[in-house]
Amino acid sequence: MLRVFQAILLVAVLTPVTATAQDLKPYLLVISIDGMRWDYLDVHQPTNLLAFAQHSAQVKHLIPAYPSKTFPNHYSLVTGLYPQHHGIVGNRFYSPELGREYNMRDARTVTDGKFYGGVPIWSLAEQQGLKSAVYFWPGSEAEIAGERPSYYKKYSSKVSSSKRIKQVIDWFELPENERPQYVSVYFSSVDSVGHSNGPFHPRTGKTLRKLDVRIGQLLAEIETLPMAVNVIITSDHGMRSLVDMPKVLIDRRLGAWRKARASFRVIGNGSLIQFYHQGGGDKTAELAKLRSVLDGFDDSQFYTREEIPAELNFSEHSAIGDAVLMSNSHYLTYRDAKPAPAGGHGFDPNIDPDMHTLLLASGPAFQPQVVVDSADNVDLYPLMAQILGLTIEQPIDGELKILRPLLKPD
């Protein structure tokens, strides 16, 4: 009964709202459901998201950047830049310029603005006089481009969905001079269960439907606010089953060259492993030796950074490995590693549509039921800036023209 009630309320959310003299400012809420595969609406039937999608503007296939991992893509969404230009080239990587590793589980690096390039949408808003609020998002705990969100939270996976939702509403209910016009909120549960069980497991569907109830509550409360709010629901990447994916034990191949790990820092597994030259030896010769033990196999592709295919947009940053090993057909791992999860991502989204996610959008800025078949996730940034009336002065990779059809004519 609760879900039916919320679905009815969602119809109300999607009803056009006439702006009043009380508040003509644009407001934007961005909801990220980590690991929300592009076809999960059909596969798992979340009631409220389906109701929202029925009337929303949408992108059927929102294509993540390579590698299709959480931190690189959440940061691409809010900067309009590919990882090769914003610098967050993995959930974990090494920065030769800073001389240390970045790790999404290390608060010291996550909160260090030196790792982050570009101008996140919240920094752009703050620079131009708009307040912003972020409830968990890669980069939001660091000072970037000289700014932080007016309101943000230190990440903790233990914070319940209901508490996050309450805070979002509390932010929107602040007095007008304190109220953020850009708000984002992040949910990780769907990604977590997708890893542990796979994309089609009943537990994955149950977890999505449980979160769907909370999102229905959030959208219903948004409708009670005195001002109209534009709502975008999206994700960082999709999910694929790894159950039947064959494994490649990279340490066995590296064993043919005993000095490999002395010559290179090795970071990564799954779809991508990056090799960073440690210095002290002949880099060209040692890259050639590394190639001799890793290249020439049908299950993976070896490239020096300069050789990485241009369509991946993954070669122009020093934090990308001096060499990389990639695979879209096999899981790259090690003999002493934990077993591969049931579900995973990180693979080339140009080859594997399971990496795709979606975008749903509704509110006074959007044309209902307009559908764009596909777009790169970097195209979201100029769309958000347009809605908020912000001027983008720095170079970006995204283009407004791709998603402009979702907007109502000026």
C-alpha cells in the first residue's frame, strides 16, 4: 500500500509547478544510485522509479568514462571531464607528481584537493554566488578550485538512507538566504549487493526496491516544498556478472621476470592493472621487458600509456600507469587475492553495454517524456550548469548540445 501511495505522489511530483514571486531561483537535486545498470528498471521493477521514469526526460544509455569505476565516474559527472583530464584515474592509483597513492578508502587522500583537477559543479556554484550541499560524493570533502560546498558530510557507509533523505529535505527547508540551490545525495547499497550477488540476483532486486521506497518518500517530500525543484536520478556505472568470467593470474606471468615488482608499482585488478615505473633503472628497457612477459595473449591487451587507444580517453594524465594491462573478457587477478566478486564493473563501456547506466530527469527545466538514446556522462555537467544559470569558463569534455533536447525551450 505504501508503494502505491508513493507512486501516486510521484505523479504529483511530475506535475508542472508554476513559479511564484516568492522564489524564482532554480533548484537542482542530483541523486546517484551507485551501480544502477541501465536496464534495472525493467529487470527489478522498482515501483517509484518506474513511475518517475514514465513522465521524465531520460537518457536510455548514459555511458561512463573508462575505467567504469565509482570514483572516476562520479567525479566525471560533476566536472564534465574524462579521468585523463580530472586526474581521478581509478579508485586507487599512484600520482608521480605528488609521490603517493590515492585510495578511495584513505580519508587522507580523499580529502586532499591536490589530487583533483577541474571545477566540480558545487565549486562552480560557490564561485558564482550559489550555495551548494553534498551528502557524499567523491571530491566533496576536499577544497577544489578554491571552494568547498556550503554544506557537506564526511563519508560513512553506516549512515542510513532515511537519514540522508531527511538531511536533503532539511537543506531545502533552510531560509532562502541559507538554502542551497544545488544538492546531491549518494546511495551505495545497490552497488554493494550487485558486487556480492550479481546484477540479476533476487537480493539485488530486493535492495533496489527497498531503496526505491526511500526515494519515493524523498520525491514526495520534494513536492511539499514551497519552490519547484529539478530532480536528476542517475549513476556512475552499470554492473555485469563475473560468475562465469575466466581468470588470469597476472603474478604467474610476472614471475617470468623476477624483477618486475621491483621495477614497477603494480595497482589494480579486474578489468585494469596499472604499472608505474619505480625509477632507478632504464625505463624504456624495463617497459620492453614488461611487455615481453605480458603482451601477446588473447585474454588481455598490454599498452604503454602512449599506446592506449584514443577512444578510451585514458592516456593524457601522469597518474595513469606508464603501462597498463586491460581485459574485457577475463578477470585480471593474483594467486593470493580474494575470490572475484559475483558482479563487477570497470570494463570498457564502448564494448560492454552492461557498464551503461541511465539518467531520469523531471522538474520545471525539463521536457517530459523526451528521450535521448545515449550520451557520455561528461555531458551532464554543462546541463546542470545551464539549469542553475552558471557560466563555465574552464575547458571541459562534455557538450551541452547532446542533452539540450531534454530541456524545455528557452
